[in-house]
Amino acid sequence: MPKDILKVVIIGDGGVGKTCLRNQFIHKRFTSSYKATIGADFITKDVHTDDGRKVTLQLWDTAGQERFQSLGVSYYRGADACCLVYDTTNFQTFHNLERWRADFLKQSSLPPDLLEDFPLILIGNKIDIDDRVVSRRQARAWAQQHSSPRMEIRCFEASAKDGTNVEEAFSCIAGMVKIPQLEFDMDGSDSFHLNRRDDSLRGRKSCAC
Amino acid sequence: MQLSLSRESAINILDNDTITEVSEFRHSDGLQPRKDGRKDSAIGMPPSHHKHSISLDNTREPKPSLSTPVVPILKRSRRMSENSQRGVNDSNEWAARLTFGLRSVKRTVPAMYRSLVEGFVGNNTSDNACKCDNFGQESRISQGSSDDMMDLRSYKSNSSKSATLNASYRNRRVGKSSSHIEQSSGNELRLYAPRPRPSQSLTEPPRNYSEFSIGSDMYQQPHPNPACPYHLSISSPNVASPPNISYVPSTLSKAKSFSTDMESSIHSGFRIDMQSNITLRHPQKPFILQHRSEVIMQQFCIIEKELLERVTWVEIVEMRWKKTRAPVSQRSGEGNGSASNVLDCNIDAVIEWFNITYIWVISEIVSIHSLEVRVQVIEKFIRIALKCYHHRNYSTLLQILLGLQSPYVSRLNKTWNRVDQYERQIFERLKDLPNPERNWKRVRNCMTSAVEAVAETQAVEAILSDDGPDQPMFLSQRGSIPFLGLYLADMTSNAEMPTFISNSAARADSAPSTDNNGTHDLVNRLAKTPLVNYNKFRITASVVKHVMAFQLLAKCYQFERYDSVYDYLKHMVCMDNDDIREASFQCEE
């Protein structure tokens, strides 16, 4: 069984708890690691998807560099999926999702026909705090609005602090990336995925020179 | 020589004086001949001569372009050797020994040629000359690049240091009068010969440069500030005057520099006639090509230094840059709402500057409609990036590299295909620097090695006591500017660490020692009080120390400020995202 590495980029405003979410998912705990690991960049974790395949999620986090708009290019390149994170207690962070999504799709150097169907999920963090200003309905409406027929944006409300829904959200995104691949596998050309990558690689090469 | 009517031929003729130099270099090892022939000399050397040249690894031969002249060719050769200071070595050490050899003449002279040839088009020829000359003198003082000096001085004084060099310099000097241009440089420059200037008084209101700026009509909107001399394109007034840079030099100085420019252009007898078809292909030279990379790099260093100096350790520890959250729209340079947002955090200013420069790099490239000029601009940016690398200005370096790799620039395949191999090699080696993989390993290594030279404790003392680099121990240091984002990321991930370690952890850790001596009491007490996560604060401290060490290193730059360049860069005008997109698609479908 092929082991896939999926690059998942976690984006959203500063302070919405992206790093927390990631740590919670990886370590199953809320900031309990006291070992200083400056030098770890993306962290990987193996996930079993619903259809029983094992994939490795590589979570990229723009910790502290959200406002460096220019860094998007280097973070987003080659991403397989994207987590949009907002803070349920801060409406501005929800409002900015629109911008983040546009930024991401623009800078990820994806072929235009894939943009619509690019796997995205929406995570509202900090539901452990009793100060919610973004309702579940609003989030769902947003997701609905940006979903395409082939790709539905799933909404999660999670808490990085107590771990609610974190696992579910990331497993979900692992499952989402699988879908197009399975379809193409059925076509009998299991090299399609490679081709797609190849395309993006080629695009990269031409960027460089 | 007379056959080719292209613009290259003009350069070729002016390039004649480098023939000796080139042939000399051809015999040195590892030459990397130019394949596209844009700067080929008309004096023939069979192409087979290049076969013995050794390609550097990582080098792809560019496809020969269709426009390559089939004339027998003496290639202008450039190379990037491991030892060359122009190479991108992992260690920065080489730059300490600034021994510019003849190679640097080879490098600097074509650049000057190019800029001077275009100087005929623009009206800043004499300006350039002065600047170059100033620079030459300065560079000698600061870096001992005596070869530069030689070129430039000989240009100015027509001294007979190098007969060949002089010949063409003289041509160029004489070329300021129109008739000589026709004679001396043949076919092409004639096209740029000025009309006799109508009697126009010096008090004429300054023409807005945007009139004869880059390319299409699209960007020729009125400038909000007519005094601004170098106005290329306008996005929105908010962007035009970045609010985050609070210490704004007065517009007076800009106006002044403009009037000097005007005068010099008048004295040199040039007038750009936008109505005539012949100049359409080469309108006013883009700002970036008007000045030497070294000068531009230095001004960037000065600006970055000023921004960095204001960052205080308190901001870093308190992570203030996350608290003053600007609307996202501002991030993208679209400018709405930015005016109302007061940046009380100096780190924010650094970040904003980073983004603005990034967008500026993109705008400078995509706003140019002539393929040829665009290629030159990209090459220029790559050379500036290399200079930044050598002078360890990692902030500007990353801004430029990211700009060059942005979707709207990297999609310009035709342009990139024509970029000189020399610049491409540099770019190939530099482009991975802004790669966040392995926690920014490459940049981090560079930055760490820069800081290691400074005794951190002393640096902290020096910064906190405002002593600065006057102390003898810092005098020998080379300057450096960090990419601050790295430390911000460190701080953010470090903040996720717990401040206190829970009791259970403490107990588990100390469990083995309970058996010893009479420490029971102590252990019990420890188990009740949480432990401070010392490591977290140690990392915070080390980040602060690093930033301070860089603040000190930044002060070690001994660069002179050139107001015209500095002011332009300080108030650089960017397009907004939509315009960039549109312009990029206008450049190449």
C-alpha cells in the first residue's frame, strides 16, 4: 500500500491558535511539552483514513509570520490541502478567512482548473471559551458559499485546549485529498497523481529560470 | 558590424574595448560563455573556442534564442567560480577578502556599458556618471575595490590608464552631443538622438515622470504628489505613502532632487520625445537600472538598519506584533484602512516594509512592457540580491528572492528564458534561501554564522547602553541585517511551551533522587510547587540576544546615504494586486 505524504498548510490570522491546534493533534495535548524544539518545522503524523489507507500528514504552520504576506509563496507551494483556522471568539479572524483563502489559491501556483476543487476545511478554534461571536451557522454558510460541486468545505469547531474535534478535523482533510486520486486510480492510470505533481514541478522549474 | 541593425550592435560597438579583457579571460579556466549572444562582440571568434570552457555543475544551458545573431561571435564571458566573490558560497568568508580582480572589471564594465547606452535614452547620463564616480571613490575607501575605481575615474577624467577603456568612454562622453552619437556608435543610437531642445526655462513646472514612465497608458495616472520625481505607477494613495514608515523625509528634499535631475537633463541637452515612434520601445529607463546595484543595495541596508534599530526587546518578548492586528487587506498592499491603523509596534514596521518591498519588486518587473528591459530588470534584481547576500542583508535578500519567485513574475517564461546565464546561476543558488523547510535552515544557518562573530553579551550591553559600534571590538565587524520573521516564528512556537511544568512532570523527573539523602523534604515541596520552564525563557532570551546582536551588526554598515536613491526606495510606489495581475498578463499571455 503506497504511503502518501500530504502537505497540509494551516493558515489563518495570528493568534487564532494554529500552532496550538497542530501541537494538540501531534502530541495529543495542549502545550505540555516542555522540551524546547526550535528547529522543528513541519511536523508529520500518520493518519488512517476512512477507507483504510494510511497517509502521513505534514502540517505546515506559518507561526508568527502571518503578516509576512510575501512568505505565502514559499509556504503554500506544493500544498495538497489547506486548513483555514479562525477564532470563534473573534469575528475579525472569521472575516479575514475570505482573504486567506484568496491568498492561498493565488499563491499556491496550482493549475487554474484545480483551484475550485482544492481541498479546504474550516476550523473554528477556541470553542472552550464561552465568548463565541461566530455562530456555527455563519461558518456553515461561508463553507457552503465557497464549496464547489466536487469539493465540499467541511466545518469543524474545535478546541486546541481540550482536544475537541481536532483529530476529526485532520482525519477529514486526509480523507478529502484521497478522493480525486481514487477516481483516477479507477481509470487505470495510477500514474495520474504523479503527472499532476510533475506538472506542478515543471511549473516550478520554469519559475526558477 | 554594420549589418546588424539591432540594439545589440550599439552595445557591441561600445563593447569593443572589452575585447582585450574578454580574450584574456577566455584563457582562464571555467569560462561560462554567454549563449544568447545579446552582448556578443562583433569581432569574430569561432564558436568552437568555447568548447573547452567548463560548465559549472547545476548549470543548464539556455536554449539559443531565435533572435540570436548568427554572426561569428566573441562571447562575452562571465562565470561564477567557487572562489569568485561573485559566487554564492555557503560561507560568507570570501567577502572579507575583497580583492576585486580584473574579473570585476569584466563584470562592472558591461553593466556600465549597458546603463550608459541606455543613458542616452534616459536623461540622466551625467547623473549616472557622477553617481558611479562617487561610488567608485567610496567603494575604494570602504572596500578597496580599486578596479571599479579605475574604470570610473578613467571615465571621468579621460586619463589614459587604459587606452581601450578610454576610447569608448570618450565616445560616450562625446556622445552627449547628438552628432557624435551618430558617428561613434553607429546605427542604433542615432535613434535616440535628441531633438534640439526648445528654449524652455528652468522654472517650467516639473514634468511628472509618470508621463514617460514604463510602458502602457494603463499606469499613467496622475501622481498624487507631483513633486515626486520617480513615479512609475500608482496604485492607491495609501500605498504611495506607506503609513508605517513614520519618519518621513520631507518632500522638499524630493523636490530638490528632482530639480537637480531636471537641470542635469537640460544641460545634457536631452529631451525624451514620447510622441516619436522611435523612442517608444525604450522609454525612460526604470529606476532600478539607473543606479548601480551596489548603491541600491546600500540604501536598502540603510533603510533596514533604521527599521531594525527601533525594534526593542520588549516588543519581542511581549510578542506585540501579533497583538496589533492590522486588517488583512493591508497585508496585501491594497491599502484600504491602512491609514487609520497606527502602528505602535516597530516590528510591524519591519514586516510592512518587508511586504512593501516584495510587492515593489514585483511591480517593477511586471510594469515593464519591453521584454528586453524586463530581462534587464530581473537581472539587476538578481545582482542586487547577490550583493545583499554578500553584505549579509538577509531581509532585502529575501524580499527580492520572494518577489522574483512570486507567481506573477515566475510565470513570465519568455522573460526568464532570456535572463543571462550568469544571473540565472546566481538565482538558482539563491532561490532556496527563502524556503521554510527544515525551519528555514539555510537562512538560519547564514544568520547564525553572522551572529556568532559577535559576543552576544557584549552586544546586548552595547545596544542597551547605546554605545554602538564605536567600541573597538565591533569595528572590525561586517554589517548584517536579519530576516526578522525567523525570530518571530521562534517566539511564537516558543510561546506555545508551558510556562510551568506540572507537578506530575516534576515528580516524575525527580523520582529517582527521592531515595537519596534527606532530600525528601525538598522533593515534597517541589512536587507541590510547579516548576518554571526554564528552557522557554532561555530560548526567549537567546532570541532577544540574537536580535540585539544584529542591531549591533547593522550599525557596522559604513554606507553612505544617497538621498535620491534613498528617498525613492523609502517611498517606493507599488501597484496593487489586481494591477500586478493585469500587468503580468499583459507582459506575457
